[in-house]
Amino acid sequence: MDLNSRSDIDISAYHLENFFELSADLFCIAGYDGYFKKINSAVAKVLGYSEEELMSRRISSFIHPDDQDKTAQHRKELLNGSPLYHFENRYITKSGEVVWLYWTSMPVAEEELVYAIAKNITHKKKEEEDRNKLIAELSALNADLKRLSYTTSHDLRSPVNNLLNVFNLLNKRKIDDEQVQQFLSILKTGTEQLKNTLNDYVDILAENDRINTEKESVLFEDVLKKVTQSISSLIIDSRTIIQTDFESLPTVLFKKSYLESIFLNLITNSIKYAMPGRNPLIDIHTWVENEKQYLSITDNGIGFDMELVKDKIFGKHQRFHDHADSKGIGLYLVHNHVTSMGGTIQVNSEIGKGTSFVICF
């Protein structure tokens, strides 16, 4: 006997049947009359019916009502000799659950049969549904935050302007105390900085009403200087020491207002959650590693238990310490600023030893 012919016989008589039956995909042969003629065990397993039940009913009776019409239309095209590729529809299982199937079907007119393979893509559809839901929620949240930011920035400008007018009306020559004059100067500088910041936010929100924000070349030194000027009294009163090293990476392509917000939130957090009896020490430095750009802001504060808070650290309204001024929004904003620009942020902390934030741009 010819070995090649023996091999052909074995494959057609046994191996192909085994392949048909053992496949995890749904294999079926359907007649032009709308009934299954042959199915593998995967069909029965996914739909939950016995082989006898599946073969005794029209295929259309298993299809989700909302997909009946489009399936019927594609079936007409099949019967006219057009192969079916990349077709998705829903089936109702015996238990009442909905499953999504992804079909490839080939008609054979002379046999009046359709040879079809389907993949169960229910899990992918569920992931897609969850992703779309998340995108919708994030879009709504983004819109709310924009409205809140615009309203807050806009409405705060009036009292800030009034405060600046008060400073302008003050006659410093009538104030003999040098320390009071110094405090007034600090307050005026901080108020002017607040006014400029509010104006910047209003301009940004008014001109840039889209998710993808354009990047610009930003000097870390300039951003730090602006932020520390705005909170100079807080830094002085807390005796905070800020060490910096921007030599390896002096600039970054980022949104300037976002980077200012990141610096402001992380620095004020470091001061706010300082270790009692220990002057706050904040180390800020940048570097390049494996062609990636990094910024780290590390403090020597009270820290927190990473095991307890690691899944909540950047959540909205999450508070990890009892502090009167804590609103649970700062780290949430930091995370959104970083991720909206395509970056990532990691945090490491230990109780009593401090916290380190590392941003990869």
C-alpha cells in the first residue's frame, strides 16, 4: 500500500473528525434549510443545549431577538454564494444568558451547506462594554472638573483683585514695624501670584476645551521658583529645606500649568504631613534613564502604610491622615495631570521615613 495514500485515509477518516470534535472553537455545518446538520461539542457546551435540541430547532430560534434581522440579511447573502467574514451576533443560551459569537462562514451551493467556525467573544464584549462605560464616566468627570475649575478660577478673581486693591491703598510709610512690612510684602506677592495663576487657568480652560492638551518645553527651575514664591510664607514658617538637582534633565515637554500643579500639591503635601519634631526636607531631582525622563519628589515626612493604601493612593477624596486641611483631591489631580500627558507615576512610602513620588514623562 502506498504510504501517502494510507496517510490521506487516516487523516480523512480519523484525524479530521478528531480535529473537528476537539476544537475549542464552535464548528458547525448548517443546511440551506436553516438547521444544523453537524456540530462539535463546543457548540453544545457554549449554548447549553444538547446536540439533539440544537439539531431539532431552526438556528434562528437561538439567536438574540435584536440580532434576528441582521443575521437574516447576512444569511441571504450566504445563500447567494457570498462568504461571510468577521460577523458578530448574539445567541441566547439555555440558561438565558447572552453570548457573543464571531463567525466565518463559507457556503457550498452544490451541497446546499454552509461550513462555519465561530469564536466565543463574550469576554471581549464585556471588556469593551466596561471600557466604554469607563470612558463615558471619565468624560463626564472631565467635563465636571473643567466646569468646576473654570467657575472657581473665574469667581475667585474678584476677591483676589479686591485684596490687591487693599494692599495698594496701604501706606507702608505709616507702618514702623519692619516685620509687619515684610509680612505684607509676602502676602502681596502671594496674592499677585494667585491672580496670575487664576488668569492662566481661565485662559487655558477658555481656549483649550479638549482632552488632548498640547505640550511645551518647560524649565523645572522656573516652575519650582513660581511655586515656592506662591507658598513662601508656608516654607519659611515650617522651616522647610528644598534640595534640587535638575542638571541631568533641566527641561521637559509638558503642560506648564499641570507641572506647576504637580509641584504645588506634592510640595505642600510634604510640608503638611511633616514628621513632628523634624524639619521638612524635600529632595527634587530629574534624570534620564533608558531614554526615559524622570522626576522624583521625596520627603522625610510621616509617610503611610503602602499595603493599606496602595490601591487608593490616587483615588478621589481619599484621605490617609487626619489633617484639618486634607480634602483628598491633591494626589487625584496629580495623577490625572501625569496620565493625561501620557506619563506614569509611582509612589513609595514608609511610616516614619517619608514618601517618594516618581514621575515618568
